[in-house]
Amino acid sequence: MFHRKSSSNESNFWISYADLMAGLLFVFILLVGAIVSKSTILRNNLKQKEQVLEKTSLELNKTAKALEHQANKVNKQSQIIKEQIAKIKLKEEEINQLKALLAERTNELNNTKAVLAVTKDALILKENEIKRLNQLLLAKNSKIDRLNGKVVILQNLLQESNTTLLEKDKLLEKYKERVLILSNNLTKKSDELNLTQTKLQKLLVALDQKQSRYEDLVKRLQSKREKIKYLTGIRLRIIDELKKTLGRSVDVTKDGALKLNSNILFDKDSSQLKEAAKAQLKELFTKYIKALMENPAIKENIDRIVIEGHTDSDGGYLYNLKLSQERALSVMNYLLTLPIAKRYSLEKYLTASGRSFLDRVIQNGVEDKEASRRIEFKFRLKNQNAFYEIEKILDEDR
């Protein structure tokens, strides 16, 4: 390396320029951090909303199951009441049969009394035949006694039948009371079931409304995700386009930076661009610029194209800073003379920056000095516009 003389004003200018570039880089890092933080908050909010909706759906399912269980209970009770009513009808038929039998026995008794009345009338009318009929009368009396015994038995049976009938009437009344109570309970249960069904219908309507709102929310969130994905994916699309255009023979980093070895472009400790390296530099730079500028969707998001000079750690920081700045400026001066620079008016895009040995290449804990000495082309996006768009999307529903 060798030292070059320069005025203090020029040194101060470059130091101020380096400070300005460092400040711009710091602002860029803050913007990127804000975008990542905002995206993380959005994801957390979405997860919380999805969890609340899942809990609401589970509670509604539990309510529907409970209502279904109550409806099954009411159906079972209705079936039991129907069975009890059928039994009561059977009891009523038995009572009617007993009443018919009692009526038949009453008719027989009345007939017997009529016969006795006729017999007594015949005895009164035929007093002269009393003697002759005494024996017959005794026989008749015997028969009457037997009939009276039967009458007593029939009366006892009638009393028993009446008692049984009264008991059955009482039992029937009890059954009727139970049927009335069960009917009232059934009416109450039916009213409760109707109320429950009304509530269930309201819940279903509310659920449908919530489902519709949830689907609308999901659609809006999906649309926002697509917009954010598009805005945050611009850099990845640009990097893919660069790799396709430049091919595998050119070293393009995962951040989309194009690396060129300083040993090819400059002699040691020199910022004078080699004539032999200009053709290769022109070819690579032309491909790099075409990949960025020929696609309108990419071009409209490009803010700056930065040419960075890097050195190894040999020598002091300020010396290497000056050397890296001069090399970056030398490359920019040459590139601005190319036709592609005039075609795309690259003066408003290109900037030069020296990084000294701040970004050395470390391999296995050891500096790779040859790889550290390099020139890098980097693009910067219009992050402020992208950040504004993302903020506007996130704040739409506040």
C-alpha cells in the first residue's frame, strides 16, 4: 500500500460523506426493524382472533348438544305419558265391564222380586186355597229362604261391587289427576322446548352472522397478507431476477449484492481502474443494471444503486477508508461513461461508498484477505414508500 497526499478540506469532505452514508444506513436498519415488528404484531393479533372464534364455536356446539339432550328427555317423558294414558283407558274398560255385570245382576234381582210380588198377590187372592197350598207355601218359603239367602249374597256382592267400583272410581280420579299433572308438565316442557328452540334459532342466526363476519375478516386479512407479502417480497423477486440474468458464474449474495474481486480491478494500494478489467466490469454491470431497470415492476421500487469499496485489515482504518472510497468512486466514474448509464440516467441512482475493513470476510475464524478486498454493487429499495403502504394496510380497521 502507499500514501497519497490530499488537502484537509477533501479529507473532511469524505469523512462527512462517510458519516452521512452511515446515518442513512442506520435509518434504513430502523425502517426494516419497524416493518418486521409490525408484521409480528399483526400475526399475533390474527392468532388471537382465530382463537377467540374457535372458543365461540365450541361454546355454541356445547349449547346445541345440551338442547338436543333436553329434547330427548322431553320425548321420553311424552312416551311415558302416552303409555300411562293407554293403561288408564284399559282400567276404564274394566270398570265399564264391571258396571255392565252389576246391571245384569240387578235386573235378575228385580225379576226375582217381581216373581215374589206376583206370588204374594196370588196367595191373598186365593185364601181358600191356603190350606192346600200350605205345603206348597212351605216349599215356597223354603225356596224364598234360599232365594233370600241368594239375595243376601247378591246384595253382599252388590255392596262389594259398589265398594270396588268406588275404589276404582277413586283410583280413576287419582289417575285423572296424575294425567292432568303430567299434561301440565308436558305443556310446560313443550313451552320450555319452544323457548329453547327459539333461543337456539337466535343462537344459530348469531352464529351465521359471526361466521359471515369471520369469513369477511379472513378475506380482508388474506388480501392484506397478499399486499404485505408482495411489498416485502420485492427484494426476493429482484434477487431471483438477478440470479437468473447473471447466472451461476457471477457471485450474487443472498442480499442481491454483486461481488467483484479488487485484485482483478486494481493493483495493490491503487485506486486506478485497470484497463484490462474494464471490459469484464462493463459486461457484468450491464447485466446487473438490465436486471434492475428493464422490469418496470422492479425499477419503480429501486431507490439507490450503491457501489461499495472494501479492503482487508492491513494498514490503518482511515487509510483503508480513503482507499476503499477512492476505488468505489473510480468504478462509478467509469460506469457513468457507459451507454447503459445514459440510457437509464443512472446519475440519480448511483452512489459510491467506502467501508474500509469493517466488513471483512471471515472463514473458519480467520480473515480471508483476498476475499475481503472487493467491490460490491448493492441496490436499495424505496423502503419509506413500502413502509407507508404497510402501515396504511395495517391501520385500515382501527
